[in-house]
Amino acid sequence: NGSKAKFEKVDIPSSKMKREIAKILKEVGFIKNFKVVTDDRQHEVIRIFLKYDETRKGIIHLKRISRPGRRVYVGTDFIPSVMSGLGSAILSTPKGILTDKAAREAHIGGEVLCYVW
């Protein structure tokens, strides 16, 4: 939503999983940067700095796959490829939060959290 509204940065409540997902998004290149800050009520917040192309169009597109009502789990042989490898699937595995490529290399499956392209 922040990308569609053309915000420079967005703040989201912090959790360990959200920090790991933000770290992956930065490594893959979908966001500029992120940092964990404390707001005025002493709560941790993740501040994500969004990335845009030269026409000020957001470059991150995200589709949530697993939901509380319908969890989606995959084995090693069935890890999805997003847009023929141009995007990434983010998985929650026993070894932590990983991209689809890292999960394939580690030969480990898990819960598909979202697709990013």
C-alpha cells in the first residue's frame, strides 16, 4: 500500500519474522533499506525505505500465499518459481526464513509465506 501511495518510507510493527522478511527483501533488491526504531510509546517499529523506478512507479509487488485459514506447505521438490525466476518466493523453513533459491540449495521445504516480484 505504501508503494502505491508513493511513500518514501513506511513503518510497521516489529516482529522477528518481519525483520527477517525485510532483510531478504533488501538482499534481493526490492527495498532500499530498513532499520528497527523505537517509537514514542517504546514499541519497536521497522522503518522500510521503499524503492521506485525512474518514473516513480513502485518496483515491489507482493502476493500473500499462506493465510491463517489456509496454510500452504511445500516439499523440496515442489518449491515454486515466481515469474520464471525473476521474482522470489519467501518460505518459512526449519532453518529460518529463506528465499526459494536458498531453500532449493539447502534441500529443505516449508511454508510458502508470499511471492515477491
